[in-house]
Amino acid sequence: LREYNAVRTAEGRGSSESEYYRALPFADLSGRYSADWRMRARSYTTFIQRVLVLFEKQHPTAMKVLDLGAGNGWLSNRLARRGHTPAALDLRTGDRDGLGAIRHFNLPILAVQGEFDCLPFPDGEFDLVVFNAAFHYATDYTITLRESLRVLDRDGRLAILDTPFYRRADSGQAMVLERQAQFLQKYGFPSNALASENFLTPERLKELQHGLHLDWQTIQPFFGLSWLLKPWRARLRGRREPANFPILIGRRP
């Protein structure tokens, strides 16, 4: 927590204005991370159009949704505004970049400080569990998914948004080493206090499918033409493959 908070504070994340939080993910009123939020907005929009709308037809009443890695609560805010009942879980509780920022929404969002692998909820509590740009922080995907499935209704859905995905594991490992070197130079530590898995690959996803008896659906958001060309540019320049950020939907057979 000390390392993560140090990085986020140095990056200038968050705001003191309620309008900033209420505009997310469609606009970054601070202007500091507009490109990041454009990607998040496209992931969110694709998730709503391709997943949530269809699932809502099966659930005419409000769904109970667990927002894992909720951060400032922007996703919980959007889901609450759609009429659902969200619980926002994160380790961080700060007013600018943690659960404390949920006060800006003035909505009945349950904010809970907790860990992925020990969720403080009863079995089968939720209709939908969403890893909100946070699944890659898990130290063991199998343990984390097993715990999220415990609190998920038998007919519920599990969604992974905005986690780095690579075709090759060595590309993901190269990304981790690059990031650690950058953090060490900039902040004085590599930000690896937790031995997170950091990324997904097709092979790892297949292991999770067989080990946990899950069916996966992969949905690719459209991030723009420039994004589509990134792998080609990387190949021409002799660089590792760039990360992709598909939406992964898991369900029990």
C-alpha cells in the first residue's frame, strides 16, 4: 500500500472536485490521463453493450454487483445509476484515489476495504463480479478466481476488464521488467512488493478454464485504428508485442 500510494500520489491522480469523478470514464477533467480514460471508456462501453445489456434482460430487477479493485468508485457509480446495487471493494481508502472518493457520487454504494483472496461476503451473494483493471494484481489467479466464484451466484457472470493480455508469456515478462526498471529510476523502488501475476496469456486462461471449470468468452473492444497498428509497428521496430486489453467473461458451464 505504501508503494502503490506513493506512485499514485506522485502521478497526481484524483481531484478535489466532484465533477471530476462524476465524469469518469468518459472525460478526464484533470487533463492528466485523458488517453488512459479514453481506453477505459471504450472498455466500459463495450462491456455495457455486449455483456451487461444482455444480462440485464435475464435480471429484470436490480442486480447485486461486486466491483473489485474499485479505486475511486467510478464503475460502481455508473452501475448504480443504471439501477443496480454495487459493492465497491479496494485496499485503498484515500479521498482522492481510493474508496473515500465515493462520497462525490451521493449514491448508495457500499464501500468495503478488503482483499481479493478473502472477500468479506457470504456465498452466492452477487449476480455479477467485475475485476475493474485489477485482476493482474492478484498473486495467484486460481486462488483469486476461486474466491470470487464463491461469492458469485450459480448463474452469475464474472468479468475481467482492462488487464494486460499477451499472446506470449515472454512479452508480458519483458513488460514487467521494463516497468520495474522505470519505477526504480523514478521512485526508488521497483513496486513489486506483491508477487503479482501481472498479465494474462491464452495458455494461462486455458489453465484457469480447466482448473476451475469455467467457460470464457473473449470480447475485443475497438480502441481505434492506431491501436490496431501497434503490433505491426512493434514488430517493425524489433520490440516486444504491446499489451492487448480484451474483456473476458467467465461463467460456470
